[in-house]
Amino acid sequence: MKRYIIPLKSGSHTGKLEITLKEVENINGKTTIDLTPAPEKYWTVSFVGEGTGLNSRNRRRSDCDYCGQCYETLLDDGLLSTLPLRKLCDLWERWHLNDLCAGTRAQRDKLRHFKGDHDAQLLCLGDLEVDRGYKYGSQWLVELVPDEVIKEICDLARQAMASARK
């Protein structure tokens, strides 16, 4: 397991970005988004952000004003302003929880720019609700993260951590 905790600061805003990369064993026979068996080992990726700011009296509003999948708020607060952090934000949006995909590649492609609840997604999918025997949302599928993406996340996280220490 690889874990990076990157401190974030911009003006009165502070926070952190936590990245966890874990190589897991496929003991439960997971399936990929291409409906092929997942390999014996594969990587899972998780990003979690956290941030807070100061009020007009220069006091913290709380221990944590926002956390979780809050990259847009971290961006708005200026906490992801360096190039490595902006690149990590793109990777966060793309690969977070890659082992918890509700749809196949074809289903995900059809829903890529669709916003709506589960029932609306099923309507949008139409005939693709069942793709080669897999019904959308019936199990968690794995999208395999290429080794070069894992390396890029690690390299960018180390760069961001070094930059935060300056």
C-alpha cells in the first residue's frame, strides 16, 4: 500500500489531500468493466480531500469545513494551485474508486456526460441497460489502472509533498 498525505495552504485556507494506492488480491473473482475476469492482483485508487478556512476574526470555522470528494471546493479555495496538484485533481476525478464501477465500459461511455439519479440513468441507457448479460449496477466492476498511471500519481504526490515543505 502507498499512502500520501499532502498538506494544502492558500491564504486563510488550509487542508490536505490524502491518496491511497492499494494493490489488492482478487480473492472474490471480481470482473472488469470489459466483463473479463480481473487479474489476481490489481490496484485500487482513493483520493480524499479536506479543507477549512478562517472567519473574519481569524479563527477557524471548524476542524473541517468540507471533506471527501471536494476537489472543486479545494480548487475554488486555491488549495490545488500548483501544477502537480492540478494534475492530481484530474487523476482524482478519473480514477477514484476504480474498483467500484456500476457499469461496463460501454454503459459508462453512454453515461459519461449524463447527470441524474439511478432511475434516470437506466432510462438513458435504454437497450444498453443490459450489456452482454451484465445489468447496470448489479455488481461492482473493476477498471484496471495502468501501471504508468500509478507511477504518475506517486511521482506527482511526491512533488506536491516536497513543494508543500518549502
